[in-house]
Amino acid sequence: MSKALRSCLIWGLLLGVNFPATARQTPKTKGKPDLKITLRTYDYAELPAGLLSRALNLTEIIFGNAGVVVAPILCTQDKFPAACKQSPDPLNIALRIVPKPVPGADFGTVGYASGPYVTVNFSRVEKLADGSDVLLVRILGCVAAHELGHVLLGPDSHSAEGIMAADWTVQELELVRLRLPGFEPLQKQRVRAYVIAHQQKNPDVATGSVALNQR
């Protein structure tokens, strides 16, 4: 995961002109809009206003390009809607942004997923960003998308390139200089298949959506 996150860091440098961090972009969805998961995001790190929303917008775009709508719900000290109190399930994922590693976790671990929970170590994200607010937003969005990808695709789902890459070279990064990292074609099919399968199992929650994570 650390190598993949380093690639996200470089992506931020390469995409500086084409993907401004301050402007919210509309996620591009090529699939059916009813293929939706909800991402309840618990901000235990108490991030600066707007930072988390901009990072999640990046996550939305990456999944939107795979044909799945990710609908974030912010769960903060100032804003804690009723949906934040619900238990996670395969279509309701809980993303936890923690200020430091949880007990038992390696300090160097940036993000991981277990069951219906995705956890991001924000202190590690800050270190990778090295003082750049722009990179902070982009790395956080990449981490969330990568780990959420493990929820939908499974723990052993790294690829040679794209958002699920585990390793990167300078040559490969040059190929994505002007584009946002995304899922490979087969991964896109599997991401959509995951959502469809769980919606068919429980159609009552298909429209309410949320997510589930694992790594």
C-alpha cells in the first residue's frame, strides 16, 4: 500500500494544472446512476473545513469513472446526521479518518480495510504530503479510493497500474501525467458486479446505500 500511496503523491504533482484542489468537480459516471454505495466518513482527525470534502470528491470521480456512484456522508463533531448512527453493511461503508495509528497498527501504514470499515492514518498522509495542502487532499482521496477498492474487489486485488497499483515506476507515471488514476477495465466490471449483487440480495437498502471495506 505504501508504494501505491507514493504514486498518488506523484500524481498530485503531475496533475497540478488539470485537477485544482479547490474546485469541486462533478463525478463522471459511465454506468447506471442507481449503482450506488454510501460512504459514511467519520472525521476523528478533525480536519480543516473543506479538506475532507475535496478529498472525497476525488474518490467520487475515480469510482464514477467505473460506473458506480459513491455518496459520502460526513460525520463530524459539527455535523452528525442520523445515517451516521447506522451499522455498516456491504452497501454501507464506514470510512474512519484517525489522527494517528490505532492500537496494534504499524505507524507506517497509511490505510487499511477490515470488514465494513476503512481506516486512514491521517498523520501518515500529512507526512507524505510534506506540507502541501494540495497534495494532502489528493493523497487522502487516493487512499480512500484504493482501500474502498479493496472492499469491492477483495484483499488481493492489486494491479500493474491504475488506482489499485501496488508499485509504480517513473515511466508508468508519465503515462498518467494528464489523467486521473482509475480502475482497469476488468476491475470496473467487478466493481459494478459487486454493487449489483448486493443490491439484489437486499433491494430495500439499494437506494439508501453505504459501503464496506476489507484489505
